[in-house]
Amino acid sequence: MLVELSVAHVQAMFAAITRQHEARGAPLSAATLNRIRATLRTALNAAIRYGLIGDNPASRVQLPVARRPRAVVWTAARVEHWQRTGERPPVAVWTAVQTAEFLHAIREHRLYAAFHLIALRGLRRGEAAGLRWCDVDLDQRAAVICQQIQQHQGYLTACPPKTATSARVIALDRTTAAALRDHRERQQREKAVSGHRDSGYVFTGLNGDPLAPERLTRLFRDLVAEHGLPPVRLHDLRHGAATLALAAGVELKVVQDMLGHSSIVLTADTYTSVLPEVAQRAAERTAKHLLKAGQLVPGTNRVCRRDTGCRKRRRGKAGAVPPRVSVAHPARQLGRPQRC
């Protein structure tokens, strides 16, 4: 019975889950185990509210600490190391050049617009799969993210976005709007040839039905391998969209709204892996600030003249120094004889 559930029971469940996945050669990460516990904890909290149990044993289960991996950039040195050893970081993002290279390579693919949208505007894969034409205004260049597609027990289900702040309106740049326009025309041609029904979704299969998020993931992985680019996950395009926006000088608050984060701290902590040129500019600004603080002329060993607070004498047009004004007390100046 539910009232008999104890911490030992829950701990044994996690041990069994871990053993099963290790036996299949697919061990679970600490982050996945913690997400499972979070789901169980939420369900047991509901049971507490209904008075079915008086305690939540899932909250006291000991699990490995889940450390959020930091996204790194596929620099030339890191790409060379990957090609030589096969070692790849768990979370990596492309540079602007690599992202542009990928989009150019797949520009003729029927789902090019989906990857363009994710790469530039940072949608989650479920949000891209759940996007409908009624949510997109190409004239005003905006899209409303109000649902996502999830796969449950083999069936696709439309459900609300991940969090309350994930429901948002995103601006579309001209290139993204143009890509979506071309995609809509292609979709209408496919419908005229095959006669499939119009599901109303932006990204569909050849039969007109919405795409499963996992299918987008597999397709993306195959395209990356086909064109020989450094491996990244589909979700890493979302990391890359935030990184590219920050590199372009977009404010962190704007990036937070674009991604649909509830806290700017989450945005700063997760998506501010900077591109090399951004880091270089930051390093130069830091060095310049330090040199100014040390009263040194940047790039030299010359010491700047300190500001003594005295006003510099102004020179006239001919370069002459104006007469110095007396600073004597006014009472003493009154008795001074005037010169003719």
C-alpha cells in the first residue's frame, strides 16, 4: 500500500533501475536519475495533499549529485583533437561559421526551415514539432509558442509548453521568415501531389502528420554526420542560438525571453558559453581597464600624467598665454592703483 512506502523502497527502486540500464550497456546519468526522482516527488506531494500519506520518502533518497555540464565551443583545436582521438565534450556548440556551414549544406532539405528556426531562435524540439501555421505571422515576423508535441506510449500528444514562461512570442528575422515562406510553398506542393490532409502543423511528414520530436533528433544527427561537421545534439542548437545572440550583443534579458526561461540566472548559468571572438574582446577590455587603472599608456611603458585638479591655461588663437588672474582678496585689490 502507498502508506507503507518508505525511503528504503524508493532507494531499492533506483538501484534496480541503475542495474537494468547498466546491463543493457546504457547507464543512466546522474541528471536523469534526479529527474526521475523529481517526477516521483511531485506525485507523492500530490498524495500528501490528498491525505493519502503523511511523508514524502522520495525527498530523502540519496542520489549522485547532478552537475550541469558546461557548453564548450567547437574551436579549431577542439575539432582537431576530436578527429584524432574521437573524444567529444558532452555539450558543445558550433561557432557561427560552423552553423552557417551546416545551414548552407542542408538548404535543399525539405525540413531545412525547422533546423534554421531552432538554430536562430532557440526553440526546443517539441516546440518546433508543435508549431502550427495559425501560430505564425510571417507578415509581422512573429511566432507564438503555445504548445509542444510529446510522444507518450507510441502516440503523439499536443501539450502545454515545458513551463509557464515557455509560452511566449518570439520575433522572426527576415531570413527565418523567408525560410518559413519557402517551406509553406513546398508543403502546399507536396499536398497537391499526394493529396494528404492538412494537419495545420508547420513541420510534417510526407503524409501531412506532425513530426515526432525524436524523428527530428535522428534526422539532425544523420545530417551532421553526412556533412562531416563536429557532432552536436539537436538541443545544442538551442545552446548555440543563445550563444550567437550574446555574441551579437543581444542583452541577456532579451535572450532569456527568447528561450522562455523563468529566471535570468538560469539563462546566464546555462547558455553563456561565449564564442572565441567574444572571449577575446572581453580579455582586451579587461587588459585595457587594468592599464588605465595603472596610469599607463596602453601598449607602452609611459606613465599618464595624473590629474592634479588644476585647470590648464587656455591659449589664444596666436598661442599666447592669457594674463594670470590675481587671486588676492577683493578688499586688497580695491586700493591698488590703476595703470593708465
